[in-house]
Amino acid sequence: MSQETQPADWSSRSYGETSVPVVPASTPTGKADRPSWSYEEAFLRNRGLISPEEQQRLRNSRVAIVGMGGVGGIHLVTLARLGIGRFTIADPDVFETVNFNRQYGATLPNLGRRKADVMAEIARDINPEAEIHVFTDPIGPANAGHFLENADLFIDGLDFFQIDARRVLFRLAASQGTYSITAGPVGFSAIWIVFAPDGMSFDKYFDMSNDMGYLEQIVAFGVGVAPKATQRSYMDLEALDIESRAAPSTAMACQLAAGAMGCEAVKILLGKRRVKVAPYYHQFDPFLGRFICGRLWGGNQHPLQRLKRWWLTRYLRRRAARQPIPEKPS
């Protein structure tokens, strides 16, 4: 297994971790007259879909979620409301105004606060018994093993442009026998791919290697997560800014992605149904009324995928080479 070369901000910093204290269900967390809380009553309405025995399995499961922004935050909330009892979460960033269009924890009181700390508090407000380990430093080779320790499932909620960290985490999760899910927003649609520890790997599916440049990796990831690219009929590619790491996104798509991720998590953690893993991919685009579940033979090495990657790489390079025309002074 080859070693990754990480950017300085990912590999040179040591990890930071805090454990959010467990608050017993019988202990008031606010006003003295607040009604009592119990795990059984809080998740009673899962009954009929999840048996009492399965609910206890979820209660004792640990899910590791990297990224607490647009999609990672709602992933955490979705799984907390499912009754998952143990989490490991990570995000080094703070909430900013630019996050308000899509990120669950982005509110005025939380401006400037660490995303991981805010989302841990929100999860505890849903389930005060939840055991939550919080990492506030970037995840990279130095701390990825500690982050994934004892995880029954790994969820990718990283920013679209964080490729190196993804490769490290997906590779490590597979090596320790852990399923992984990447699920996120693309336009008005949600995409998701499940990786089995004994199936096609992340690098194999996306056809990524250490000798590829950053632009090539970004293109490979973007083309691979949505091979049918339903969003192309309404998304303006000019809004994709790789230099500033900005892309169009919506809250609706983040919520759709979290719902799909939650269903896959139930199947994996409880073994309820067959899970379609890579090279299968999914895209649900309610804006167009389309759902796609396809099998990408050979992953991104498929001839059509290679052609898409070539075209998009050329387009982005030509766009970057363009010199902006200055506006005339008013």
C-alpha cells in the first residue's frame, strides 16, 4: 500500500480530540421542570421499521463522520434521530455566513464557532446519552487510525475538494473491514456510492493514483460520483471555482443525500437488505424527476468516463487560462 503525500495543513498538524460528556437520561440538562427523557420513548416511532432488538444494535453502534458542514452535519442529525448511540466526528472549520444556504448548524449564534463542537451539541440535544468523540484538527495520515477506531461504519461528509483526506480514510476503512459511504449534493440532486471492504476500492473506482495532479483528481471524483450527470442540464459550470474551492450547492440536495445515506446505514448496520456497492452508483434528481442506479463497469476507467474526464479537464484548463477583461470605469 503506497504512502500518501499530504498538503502541509493536513499532515503536519497533530490531531485534537475531545469527548463530549455523556449526560444520563435522568439528569436534567436545563430547567428543573423539563420532562424526563428516555431512549426507548425517544425512538419509539422507529418501531415497525426497526425491531426493539435492532434498535439496541443501533444504540451500540459507532459511526465515524468526517466533515460537519453542508452534508456531514445533516448526516449526523439523521443518524442521531435514528438512534445511533456512538459517534466520532471531525471538522477543523468554523461556521461562516457563506454556509447559511445549506449547512445545518449555520445560524447567527453559531457564527465563528467550530462546526464539530456545534454539531456535537445538536446531537446531544437529540440524544443526551450519545457518546461523541470530537476531532477539531484536520484528519490525515497521522490521526486517521485514531479517528476510525472502533467504527462500525464510515461516512464521508468532506468538502468536495478534499481529495487527499478522502483517499486516506477510504483506504484505511477498507483495511480494517469497515463499510464506507460517500453521499452528497450535486446540483439539486443527491448522489451516493457505498464501498465494501472486500469490494472495489475508492481509488480503483475513481481511477486515482499518486502521480495524478490535483485537477485530474478533482475531475475524476466529480465525473465518478455522478456518471449520468443529470445536473448538467441546469447547472452552470462557470460557477465551479476550483481555485477558491467553491461549487453550487443547496440545502435540499444535502437533505436528500442524508436520507439516502441513512437508509444505506440501516442496511449495513442491521444487515436488513442487499447493499449495492461500487461499482454501483446512485443519483436521485427530483428537480428532473429522475432516479438512477447504475453499474459503472471498470469504474472511471470505462471508455466513456475517460472521455468525460478528458473533456472536463480540458474545459477547466482553458477556462483557467482565460484572462478576465477589465470592466470600463463608470
